[in-house]
Amino acid sequence: MKTPVVNCPTCNAQVNWTAENRWKPFCSERCKLIDLGQWAAEKYRVPAEEQEPESEETPPLAQ
């Protein structure tokens, strides 16, 4: 079976997807830390839907 190959999300280098590769999907610890820094600096964001704030009123109990 052929070993899957992916591109490093940081530098685009080809990376073998194997159990021995401890940094996958990154090619190195450096690229992994660069990506982590991007998340910490809020350069990346996960899209979310705006939610209406919940009402302070308590809904009536069903009887």
C-alpha cells in the first residue's frame, strides 16, 4: 500500500502521513508552532452564526 502524502499547511512541503511522523500534518515542530502562533494571534477564525441573546424572562411552564 502506498503511503499517503499531504502538504504541510504552513510551508506546503510534502509530508508522509505515517504513525512515525509526530508533527503531521506539519512537516516539523517549527511549522506546527508557527500555525499555533497564528491561532493565538487570532489570524485564523472559525465562522460562526450570530445567536440572539436569550431573554431574561422565564417562559411559562406547560401544564
